[in-house]
Amino acid sequence: MKFKFKPGDKVYSKKYGKGFCHQVDEQDKDFTYDFHFKDGTIIWMSHYDGERYVKFRRQKNAETANA
């Protein structure tokens, strides 16, 4: 199975806001992703829900940010 997120990835959810992927359990498809959000929410999501409802946060390109 291919995983969208890996530990340390910065993520965004409409419901919870900004956060990061804390842990990925490759053996458990019901509780695959452990996300920690800035509002204090810590949630385990299934593989399907994690990849459907959570997106990568947009990163500023270092070269354009300093230009």
C-alpha cells in the first residue's frame, strides 16, 4: 500500500487547521495516520480518511521568499 504522508509532513485540515503527521502505522488500515494539530487535537485517521480530508500545507519556496 502506498502512503501519502510520512512522519514530519506539515498538513492542513478544514476542520482542525494546521498540523503535522506524527506517526504512520503501516500495519493498521483503520488507524493509519496520527495527526497532531495546533488547536490541540490529536487524532488517528484511517488510510482513506487521512488521504481524503487532510492535505499537504503549502510551503513557500525558499528561493522566491528571499528574492
